[in-house]
Amino acid sequence: MNSEHGTIMGLIQGNARSFEAMRLWLTFTGSPTSRIDKCIFGPITELDDFSFEDFTIRSE
């Protein structure tokens, strides 16, 4: 989610390998038009089933 502070917040769901790949991409690469100053991840919870079916961009 794009916040009013110019930051991004989000949730990631996927298997451990995909999650780690996305975490590394967000930390070190990101979108070609983005600038990454720091990347903070909250607690990680293992899920039995995933609830996301697709990707969406939302604003706060």
C-alpha cells in the first residue's frame, strides 16, 4: 500500500523460497522507478493456506 508518507507497506504470501526471493528483491532492487532508503520487515507468520489470489496496488 502506498502511504501518505511516501512509504510502501505490504504483505507477502508464498512458500519460503519465494518469500525470501521477494524479501531480497524488495531490500536490494525494487521497482526500476523506486528509491530504497531502508526496508523493514515485521513478524513472519507461517500460514496453512494462502488467501491472496493476485497482486493489487492500494493507496491509504
